[in-house]
Amino acid sequence: MDWIALDWGGSHLRAWAMVGDKPVAHLADDCGTGTLSRGEFGPALLALVGEWLDDTRCIPAYACGMLGSRQGWVEAPYRAVPCAPLGGGLVAAPQTDPRIQVHVVPGLKQARPADVMRGEETQIAGFLALNPGWDGVICLPGTHSKWAHVSAGEVVSFQTFLTGESFALLSDRSVLRHGMAGWDEAGFDAGLAQGLDRPDRLLSRLFTLRAEGLLDGLDPATARARLSGLLIGAELAAAKPYWLGQRVAVLGAGDLAALYARALDGLSVPVSAHTAEAATLAGLAAARAAHVKDAQCAT
Amino acid sequence: MDWIALDWGGSHLRAWAMVGDKPVAHLADDCGTGTLSRGEFGPALLALVGEWLDDTRCIPAYACGMLGSRQGWVEAPYRAVPCAPLGGGLVAAPQTDPRIQVHVVPGLKQARPADVMRGEETQIAGFLALNPGWDGVICLPGTHSKWAHVSAGEVVSFQTFLTGESFALLSDRSVLRHGMAGWDEAGFDAGLAQGLDRPDRLLSRLFTLRAEGLLDGLDPATARARLSGLLIGAELAAAKPYWLGQRVAVLGAGDLAALYARALDGLSVPVSAHTAEAATLAGLAAARAAHVKDAQCAT
């Protein structure tokens, strides 16, 4: 093992043992940054990857995600777009164990409209490393979906949508939860069409799901998929300035990336879907390579 | 005391001791229907109003709200619009104590777009009783905001928006909760203008609140009020077919009704704000009067 790659988000910690740019082992748990106070990061990391460490050396780790936020392990101040997704500014976390040293990749910020990302910049960098010279729009669906306009190796602008978090809150905690379970593809397509057509009607379409459940016995799988379609449709409608006339790469977990890619394909957008994990690892590898090179130049 | 008026919603139980159409005493607790299984309704009611009962007679109670739903005390099947807001169909709850008998007002349903209300029909009826011959649009803001087109004493159509529930989920349980506290009038106005102007951008404007908190130190009172404005603005934009060219009566709790009335006034809509409680009591009194008259005709 040469180094450790870490994706440390609000609700998860994922680690890969790396040889060069290749993962040779993977571990994960749900010790997200949201569950930890500052002093708990070091112990949480050792609890997961301790078995990979040995007393003969200090292994470097490269990390992206919310661990670099103000409430995280160590703050890695945002870099302002337009800029390359990676460009130095790595911040060393407090060394709580002599066998490992974590370097944190900073996120990106945009002044107007105000926006921030942490973790996605690494995925974007990884995608560009895997697809040299690529220009276009990168869509990163999820809890906080991101759309980024990428040109000449730089993130020019980006926009975040609260789509995934809204879906989770509405399907699990709102009045809609009573009639939601499973998944139905046709329900998703119907919601997507409604959301794309009239994104301004979202707040009333949400209650229609409940009313159809009460009056028409709407199937819970249809209801849940239609809710997802309504929200993703509203996101796509509002993100039109990003995808119109562009090619789009969707980076995400398999099912979600496929949903977005299918929706964009239905809008005649040239689109490809990619696994977020491969992009994350390629991005962290790029961050490491640049860091090692900087260190060699400095000595 | 002649009778008892009950407003029994998902999260509250409110009771008034009535002499004719006038309340002479009021009690309330948070034993909403959402917290009760079917067998617990009778005991919950006695726990609140037991002190008002005596062994010499059976006092009638008239009730509106979620206690008439399928998961409530007794199902009072919806009546279909267009129809008068009240029109018979009262359902007697199981009599669990000889000193009180509860009669439940049915809600209203609409086939297309599917929609339902329980409780608001009584407020609409009460408003019409207090304002005879009134035609126009009634707006009932709240957890599930309702807009109803009323003509010649009938509810012609109505539409529900998940505005209040979305505000509660987003301000209390989403990532936005970290920077939300208090209230700032200018923040509300700014959000209202944004929501009215571009309701389709709601999902991205939500995240902008978070980003401005991180990057610009957005004041928590401004953030919370702007969130409210964004949601109410989006509701008003989508409800335009209801209020355009109409006069609007807003029935609601004081602060919320005032917010909606001010927003509608800003759109040059002739608007008046009214206390929901007075409308509820007038509506239940009307339901009682019709019920007593029916009983007399039957004997």
C-alpha cells in the first residue's frame, strides 16, 4: 500500500488502500462528519483503517468531503471559482497517530449566486483526469445535487439543488410518508414530465400525491417514484441554463446517475453516466500526485 | 352551556363551551389525532372537557378536523365539490360516555386534480355565515395551505399546497437548520419577491440560503424569514389562477394571515384577513343549527 484515499462526508466514511492509482482494499462505515465532534475524527479514522497501518512508517492519506468544513476535522478554506477543481491548498489534519497523516482537499465556493461544494471538486478533477480535455457540464446528483460548467480544465460556475434532501424529508417525515414504499418506473416518468413542465407547481403537486392516495388508492410505489420524478424534473427545469446545448456527464451512484442520464436523454441532451467512486479515487490520486510533486520541488 | 365546539386536528385538540353561538370557556391540549389510536379518542376528549360535563344530561358536541379521517375517531366520508361547505352527512362518534355525544362534520374532496380538506370546510362555512352573500376566493394558510373558489354559497374548486409543512421540515430538519432562528421582515420580503418571480428555482434558492450563511454570514433571522418568503412566494405564484382578478379573504392564525394578506396586497389583490377561530366557531354553530333543524323536521 502506497497511500490511503478517504471520502469523508456528512453521513459516511469510505477508505481505500491504494497501490499507485489502484485500490486494493476498501472499508466503510457510517461515521459521517455530522456525527463527530472535532476530537473524535482521529479515533474514528483509526477505528476504520487501523488494521492497514504499521509501526514502521507514516502513511499519507488524501481526503475530500465535509471533514474539511468549519465543523469538520480541520477547516480547508474554499477556493473561489473560476478555478481548476484542484489547485493546492491541501490542509494537514492534526496528526493524532504517528502511523498516518491526512491531507484535506479544499472545497470550492462561488460568490454570486452564493454556492459551495466539498467533495464534488475532487470527483470533477477525477473525471477530467480520466477524460483529458473534456469540456461541458458535469451533473453530480445526490443529497445536494450539483451542476458544474467545466471549460479548459476549470470549474467556471456551479449551482446546487436541495433535491435529494427534499426527497428524503418528504418521503420519510412529511404527511406523504403514509403512502410511500417501493419504486415504479412509470410513476417516475409521470412525475418527471410534470416537474419539467411546471416546476412552479411543486408545492401543490406534492399534496396531490397525498390526495390521490386517499381518494384513488394511489399505489405506494407509484407515489414514491412520482415524488422523485417531480423533484428531479423541477431540478432539471431550473438547471436548463446548464444543460441546454451542452454535453453532460452525470457522476453518481449507479441507480441515481442512471435516472438522471435517462431523463436528460429524454430531453435530447448528449449525456453519459459515470460511477462517482472511480472519479473520487482518480481525483484523490491527482491531488496526491500534485502534492508529492510540490514537495519534491520544494526540497 | 348549550353545546361544545371541537376543532380536532392532527396536532391539537381545541374545545369551546358554547351558549348559543357564543363561546364562554376554552380549553386546548396537544392530543392531536396523529397521536391517538381509535380507542384513545374518547378518553382524550374526557381528559380535556370532563370538567364541563354533568350527570344530568347528554351534551352535544360538534367537531371538525382530522378526527373524521379514516385514521381518526370515526370516518366521516368526504363530500364532493362543487357543493356547499356544509350539507349534512354528520357522523356520530362512538358514545364512550353518557354525558357527551360528538357529531363529526365531513370534509370535502375534489376529483381532478385530486384534493381533500378536513376542517377548512367548517371555516369556510363560518366565514360565509359571518359574511352572507360573499363571493370570491378564500385562502387558508397553514401546514397544508388551501385556496378555495367560493361562489353562490358553494365551494367550486380548491387547491392545497404543502407550504407550511415544507417550511417546518426545512427549517427544523434539513441542512438549513444550522443557520435559522428568529424573524426579519425584510428577509421575508426578499424571499417573497424571489419566490413570486421564479418559483421554479425553489430547490436551488434553498441551498443558496445555506451557502450565504457559510460565505457571507447571513443572519439567521434573515435566513429563516427568507425561507418562509421563498415558499409563500412560490405558493402565491402557483395560486395565481385563484387570486387573479378576485377578492381574497385570508382565514388563519393572526401572524400568518397577516403575512399572506400583506403579500397579496402587494400584488394589488383586494384582500382582507380574518381570524380562523371565529370562522371555526361560526361554522360549527351552523353545522349544529342545521343538524338540530333536521332532527326537528324528522320528528
